[in-house]
Amino acid sequence: MSAEPILADAPWLTAGGTARVLRLLNADGEEARVVGGTVRNALLGLPPGDMDIATTALPEEVVRRAKGAGIKSVPTGIEHGTITLVIDGAPYEVTTLREDTETFGRKAKVAFGRDWVKDAERRDFTMNGLSVDASGVVYDYVGGIADAKARRVRFIGAPDQRIAEDYLRILRFFRIHAAFGVGEPDRDGALACIRGRAGLATLSAERVRIEMLKLLVAPSASSAALAMVDAGLLQAMIGGVAYAGPLTAMIAIERALGLPASATRRLAALAVAVTEDARRVATRLRLSNAEAKALDSMGHRWWRFAAMDEARARRLLYRLGPGRYHDRVLLAWARSGVDANSSRWRELAELPQRWTAPKFPLKAADFIARGMTEGPALGHVLTLAEDAWLAADFPLDEAALATIADQATARATREKN
């Protein structure tokens, strides 16, 4: 076991809300430490992220002390010993030390305890089993420091047992590896994930969605996704073919263009070839309405960009708007087989930065003045005129607009008669 003050200078330990919570709970025979991902991130030189604190104090004692200190407490998971303390608007999850008495996935029965070793041993991965006290001493009961420094993601104890306790750990294994690991995933862990993959069917779509979207924006998303494809895991998640190549290409394109990672765009590259794919994936992962609509738009005839000139691209930009247009171009690019340095594809992708679509200048009044009456016929003639205006490349001079209006009115009248 390691117990050295290697994080004594961590600013979140010496000041701010975390330091205040630790002072509150480190008294009268009780002890509190920061646990899990925050400690891992600190060892890796990364931002601390969500702040999780473990304590020997029972939940009722945590609430009592918080009330006495004027700190708001929220019983977010009190049946499992978790109280959220809110300081200056920031949440701090405080959980009483636990050990499993029975394990069956998310419904494991737990008993509160005071044993830091047992609490560490019930966690998922060694690099997540670390804890640090208020003085910066890091406690390592599971080999997490060495694994964190080696960027090696390993299950604590027997991988099959850890997975059987919660099958979401299969996805977390690859997601944590994508975020913090290097090289190939740990062989023992990967084989255990393959053996336990039938358990993925028991997970809720909401939990799978969260892990999948986090995985897709992780630094090594491409290699982790490929490992999951090889293991036969991704296909089960999305209910269809997984396209590791387009995902790799999408990541390269985003980086070449200096774009932030987009989970939805990367999901489209991985799983969407046609709109039917988009709808299936949206259902399987219980995506939000916004995410589902974005996938559906990206999957709609993206292949037309392969032979699209800028005039046609401007018309599509007008129809879709900058955001939808941009995402669809990038999906087409990722699926084209052309590398991320293509000047032609870059020009298409950056069209919204170079050109802003004008508003359609003709109004209902222009057609009423030409004898059209209000109702469905008026809406139809407006559509005809807008199509003609787009085909003419967005003219704005009065003569061209008058010609378009006259011709649309004449056509609508012929169709009516």
C-alpha cells in the first residue's frame, strides 16, 4: 500500500469547497478523503473533474454537520449512503464507506463501514480505487498508482466478478481506456468483457447512451471503438453494423479543422449510413430529440456531396442551415475515403464561414398582387418561386425577381386549371 503526500500542493485540497468539506468531516473520530477519478486525474496532470468524497461518517451525521455549518445538503442517494453538499453553487458528493453484502448489478445490497481497504476493493478499476486525505497523502490498496502512471486500465480483483456486479463496466472498461489508457486494452479485462457481453442486454438504454457518448469524445475513441468492434460488443449496442473506419476519419477531420469533438457527429460516422440507421440507433440508445434529429439529418443522402459543386452546396446550406449542413458535409467526407487534408472537402465544409445565405425576398403580397388568392394555392406558388430562385443562384435584383414571380404565378395557374 502506498501512503505518501504526493498531492500536498493540489489547490483543490488546500482551498475552496473540497477543503471545507474535508475539514467538516475530519473531526470527532470520523475521516473523509477525496476518492476515485479526481485522484486519478491529479496523478495524470488533468483537471480534477467531479469531486467525490468518501467518509466514515454515516449519512445522518453528514447531514447534521452540514446543517450546523450552514451548508445545503441533498439526499441524492441516501439509500446507498450518498449526500450531495452544495457550496457556492457547486456540488460535492459525499458517500459513506461501503462494502457489498450481495451483488446483483445496480441493485447491490450494501452495508456501511469504516474500512477504506474494502471500500477501495469494491470499485471498478485500479486507477479509480485511489483516495487522498486532506494533507495530500494518497492511499493505494489496489495498485492504482502504478497503473495510472502506466496508463493501464485494469479491473480490481477478478474481472469476471467485477463485470457480473454491473455489466455497464464492460462499456466503462473501454471508455476509461479511451480516456486514460495507452496501447491495447488490458488482455484479461478485454477477455472478461467478451465473456460477459450477454449481460449488456440487461442494461438500460439511458446508461448505455451516457457511456457511449463519453467514449466517443475521449482522446483514444477510435482505437477503443475498433477494439469493441473486434470483440463483438459495439454491434450489440447499436443494433447494426459499426463502421470503425469512418469514425477514425471523422476524428481526423475534426482535428484538421480545429473543431471540438462532437459525440453526435462521431456516432453518425460510427453507426449511420442511411436514415434508417439513424432511427434505429436513436431508439436503441434512447437519444434526446435533438440528438436523434441531428443523426437523421446527417444520414439523409449525404453521399450527394461526392459530386457536389459549390452552387449546389449553397442551395443545400440554404435549406439545412449552417449546423445541419456542416454536420452532413463532415459525415460525407468521413465516408468518402478521402483523407483529412483534402482542399475540396475543406472548401465545402467551410462554406458557411465564407457565405451567408440571403433570405428569400419574395412575399405573399407579391403574388396576391398578381391575382393569387390566400390559401393552399398561395403557399404552393411561394414554394415554386423559392425553388426557381434557388436554381437561379439567389438573385436579388428586381427584374430577376419579377420574372421569377411571373413565371411561378403562371405555372401555379396552369396547374390549378
